[in-house]
Amino acid sequence: MKIGVLLSGCGVYDGAEIQEAVFTLLAIDEIGAEAVCISIDDLQHHVVDHVSGKEMEEKRNMLVESARIARGAIKNINEITPSSIDALIIPGGFGSAKNFTNWAFAGSDGNIREDVKLLLVNLVNIGQPILALCVSPVVIAKAFENSNITPVLTIGSRHAASPYAIDSFQQGLEAIGVKTEDKLIDELLIDYDNRIITTPCYMMDAKISEIRSSIKAAVEALNKLCNA
């Protein structure tokens, strides 16, 4: 079984969340599947100094940066067809809200890259499961906006500590036709109708061990969906 891992760069503030991405690759290996790392040959929205949090005066390519996580084994999204993978995982990180979409700047009024949207829509159309971690449910939401598909997603819980405004995210998702549910760090949400799994990861205050456990459980649930 081949599971695609869609990466938006390398680093939580401007690309893919590295810990979530690495734990995803580990969990895929643990279920005996093959990870197919995927990215986009285009520039990130910007580059952030992860020490100061300030924007840097340079440009970086998503594919090149993502190859750091993939140890060089990376495919361009244009090489991927829905039939070439059995499922897809999108780790979190601000890249999902800055590079794949512009949710970080425009919220639910923003847009999504057409190549990302096409891959997600085609996967769902042929019944291939998708797992979105952390903030990446916004990518799912934008992909199916104004369609006949109504995803049921979680982006975290309003009832536990979070570094982000979960309520605001939920309102934005619901404004474009998504149904949301509160889920804690150790919980998954499985939308069986659309074969989409979501879990909050670092959208909630969490220890690295909790992130590892959450992603392991999510990938195991994805495996069950693939074999259902």
C-alpha cells in the first residue's frame, strides 16, 4: 500500500510541521505501508526565521524544502494521480494555510491552489481516504467549497487549552459548508461518508509524546479505512 504525504515546505511557521511530518512517516512504516512524499515546485508564500518569528528576506521552494524531510525522495504533485496512491495524509504547519491555501491571510474568504484542490477532489471521487492533521482541515474545506460534498472535520476543541482561536476556525469552516466537531488531542474524527479523518495535533496544547500517539492512532484508522 502506498500512502501519499503532502508537504508544504519544512518548518511549522512557513511550511509543514516537521514533528507531525516525521511521525506520519514513522506511523506509515509501522503499518507496513510505503510513504510517497509529495510537494509543489513553487515558492512558499514567505520564509520565517524560526528563532525570532520574523519574515526573512529570501525565497524558498516548497519541493526543495520538503525534500529535507523526505531525505530527497520527493515527487512533484504533477506526477501524482489518484490511482498511484491508496490514501493521502496532509501534516499540519502554517504551510497549509499559507502555501496550499491563503487561509492565514484571508480566512474562509481565501482560495486554494488548483493543483492541491484537483488532487483532493479526485481522491475523494474515487473513494481514496484522506487524513488531515492539525490546521490542514482548512485545505479540505477549501477543496470542497461550493460542491455537493459536505465534509465533517475537527480542528480542535473549544473546551481545552489551545494556542489558537479554535472557535474562529470553526466559524470559518462552517461558513463554507463544513460541519465541525470538538475533538481533543487524543481523539480522532472519522467522516465515514467521505472517508476523511481529522485530528487536532498541535492545534491544541500538547506534548510531543501526545502528538506521536495521536498520529499513530490516526494512521492506523486510515489503514482500516483503506482495507474496509
